[in-house]
Amino acid sequence: MMQELKAPRVLVLRDGRVRIARGEWSETIPADLLPARIRFYTREAKAKGGRHAAAYQPMVEALTAAWRRIEGAGNG
């Protein structure tokens, strides 16, 4: 039986980096690399006929929301 995945937690740090965590795993991403990481997770979500979309699509959504917050903060 497959274990249900927890939703990723995302925190935009003061220095602009983004920390994403799910369970025991975490990654801290510099803001300038965030678009590349979003593309990576998007490709993973679509790979193998979308077989892993349940794992990766929430990551795409969480990182995209963080990117929008960062971009919005620069426009104020």
C-alpha cells in the first residue's frame, strides 16, 4: 500500500531563498534558481505518463506560489 504524501511546506527566507520541506526531506533554493527548480519538478510531474504527478505537482504549486510572493515583493 502506498503511503499518502504530506503537502510540502514552503518558507520564503529573508535573504530571498526558498526552503521547501516534505516529511524528513528538505531543500533550500536560491531565488535565482527557483524557476529552474519549478521546471524540473514540472518535468518530473509529467514524466512516465504522469505516474508521479501526485508526488511532484504539489511541489510545483508550492514553489510557484513562493516565486509569485518573491516577484510581488519586488514590485512594491
